[in-house]
Amino acid sequence: MKKLIISLGFFVSANCFGGINDSVELVANAQIIEIESTRGGNARKFYLTLKGGTGKCANQKVTVNIETSGSVSLFTRNYSTALTAFSLQLKTVSMGGYKSEHGCDQITYIKLTNPSD
């Protein structure tokens, strides 16, 4: 019984706390040049138009939505992070998705890097 409980604990922790290690980077060193809410009042996703960068989603429009973000809290943080990058005109924005969902319409994280001179 003890082994079963320990095994179950590892399974739950691996699925709940996978985080960035369970993700794949889809674009690096891009700039967000446009933030667009969805048409029709659907507040469950937003679009980002990217300029430059490298990777599968470079120079494309990407989608961030609640379903792939995992929670409303993470979705809200992603929107806030995107606004920060847009406002500062950062050209060092990276984005990614879970390893099993690596399309440009399934962004799950946004990473900002301080540009070095």
C-alpha cells in the first residue's frame, strides 16, 4: 500500500508541476508588433503578431488561449507579459508550447529576456 501511495504521489507531482521542462520553444528573439483580442467578444484567447526571431513561429501570428494555458491565472500572466514586451518594444521575446502541443496556435508560455548590449 505504501508503494502505491508513493507511486501515485510521483505521478501527480509530475503532471502538476511539469512546467517549462515539458515545453518546446517555438520562437526565440522575436518582437511583438501587434496584440489583438478576438472578434465577437470571445475573451478566452488573444493573438500576437511577431516580427523576426527564429523558430517555427517566427514572423507569424500566434494564439494564446485559456485551454492551452492551463488556467485563467496563467492566461492572465501571459497577457500581461505580452503587453510588457509590446510596450517596451523588446526584440528578445521567446514563446513555446507543451511538447505534445507545439503549434503556433497553442502558445503556453512567454519569456522575456533583458537585451544585452
